[in-house]
Amino acid sequence: MSAISVGQAVVLGVVEGVTEFLPVSSTGHLKIAEGLMDIPVDDKSVVGFSAVIQVGAIAAVLVYFFKDIKRIVTAWFRGLTNREERYHHDYKFAWWVIAATIPIVVVGLAAKPLIDGPLASLWVVAGSLIVGSGVMWAADQMGRHKRGEDDTSFKDAMWVGCSQILALLFPGFSRSGATMSTALILDLDRVAATRLSFFLGIPALTGAGLYELKDALGAGVGAAPLAVGTIVSFVVAYASIAWLLKFVAKHSFNAFVIYRIVIGVGLLGLLATGTLSS
């Protein structure tokens, strides 16, 4: 029997799609949802399932930003054979995304036993939600929001790319929250910070999903739940991306900060009373 049913896959697909790109931690919400449905959060197949359905959310990014991605990839290929094209921002940006993905790949492979084991605890999720909220609030206050997407540099991409490691090691911190906060500290405006977070997430999350596919299928999750969860994640994530870009253009991240604190404190309460198992 599959470790995750089709019905549970639908629920988890919705959770993944809504939370993957909002700075509230998709991993944290997935683990909370799994705990509430009595799915073992540290089970190898469950960890793999969570990574695989992220590919649905990433597919939503590819579709939503298709024109931008096509422009960047085209510039990269042109630059490989044409020296003049190498001065184009899109060509350099493509290399920056590649370089900024390397740190999280290295750490992800080296720390996989910890990530799949002790760090998968809901206690870690609760603490990371709360601590990450403080980081997000401080970043939003510190940032001067004066630089746009065309003003990004290699240093920006590397700092933002490396910040993804926080979410990898501490589920609940939020990949989006970490990357957006770092970009804000570097004085990028909220829309530029959000778009940079999206682009840097493409190779990291796609690679993680493909890497975990064998574990998800081989350790007890059926093909049907994986397919359903991924499709639902794609549909919901597409709507989430469109909403978030409109929201950050006119609002601060305070609403997300408050939400994260409420969820984090609530989760601590459930764990402390034994209502939810870590």
C-alpha cells in the first residue's frame, strides 16, 4: 500500500502550490499537514514525495515566466559563441543563477542524513518559522528598496543563492523567505527580490525533485499519488505566483511575518501538549 493516498496527495499538492513561493515555508507547511494526517514526516518516501511535487510548482514558474526564461536562455546560448553577447545582462544573469545554485547542491548532498533525519522534526519547523519571521521583518525594515531587477549583480545572486541553505537545513525558515529577505537587505525592491527568488528556485528545486524521485517511488509512494500531487501543485502554484507579484508591488511582508509567528506558536502548542507528534 502506498505511504500516501491519492486524497492525501491532493491536500499536500494544494499546500505545496500555495506555500512554495510565499515566504511562509512550503516544507514547514507540508510537514505540519503530514503530521495532522498521521503521515510520518521523517519517512524516506514521504520526504521524497515532498521534493517531487515541488517540480509541479517549478513547472508553474516555467510557464508563468516563459518569455523571460526564453530570453535569458537564448542570450546564454548566443553568448557561448558570440563575445559581444557576453556583455548582455541576460547572459551574465544565466551564469549567475548556475553559480548561485552550486552551494545549495553541495550542502544538500553533504547534509542529506541530517536533513532527512533530525532536522525534519516539527520542533525545528516551529522554531524556524518564528526565527525566520524576525529575519524577514528586519530585512523589510533595513532594505531601502531602491534597486530593480536590472541592477542585480553577481554578488547579489551569490548571496541570495547561498541563503537558500538556511531553508534546506531548517525547514520552516522558508526558501522564499530567506532569499527575499537577503535580496531586501541588498536593497533590491520587493518585486525584484521576489522575481530573483523565483529564478534561483528553478534549478535548485527541480534538481531536488528529480534526485528524490527514486526514493519516493522505491520506498513506498505510488505513481498515482505522485502524479496527482504534482499536477495539483502546478495549478495552485501558478495562481499563487500571479497573486504574490501583485501583492508585493504594493505591500510589505508584515502580513507574512504575523502569519508565520501565529503558525509557529500554534505548532509549538500542539507539540507541547502531545496533540501532534514531532
